[in-house]
Amino acid sequence: MHTFLTNMSDLWRVTLAALILGAGIPTVFAIGIRSRAQIDDGASGSARAVALTVSTLCFALVMIIVVVGVLYIAKDFLAHRLGIHIFGA
């Protein structure tokens, strides 16, 4: 029974990470696309400023997550070949 409870404890963590990374990042990107579409449809004034800010923040967040993900995957290569130690590698 102890093994089952341990596995269930780990399972919810994996499920939460999958929801955040697997569905959260595309959702943020979709919000950025939707905000950009409002600008392209002719929004003006404060609505345009808000849409531009939201789209810029969404795209910047997605880009940061992608760059951090690539660096995390390549951390051993960077540490071994170039001597750049990131993420505790």
C-alpha cells in the first residue's frame, strides 16, 4: 500500500507539470495570437495599447521558456564542451 501511495504522490506532480508545460505554454501563445489579431483588426486607442502589451508579454514569455528549455536540454554539452555551467551542471 505504501508503494501505491508513493506512486500516486509522484503521479499528481507529473500530471501537474504536463498540464502546465503541455497545455499552458500553447495557451499563452494562443492568447498572444488573439491579442495580435485584435491589433490587426483595427483596434485603436487604449484597446490597441493593451492588446499590444498583452501580445508582447505572451510572446516574450514563450520565447524565454523555449530558450530556457533548450539550454536545460543542452546543459551537459555546454558544460563539457564549452565550460559553461548552468542549471547546476
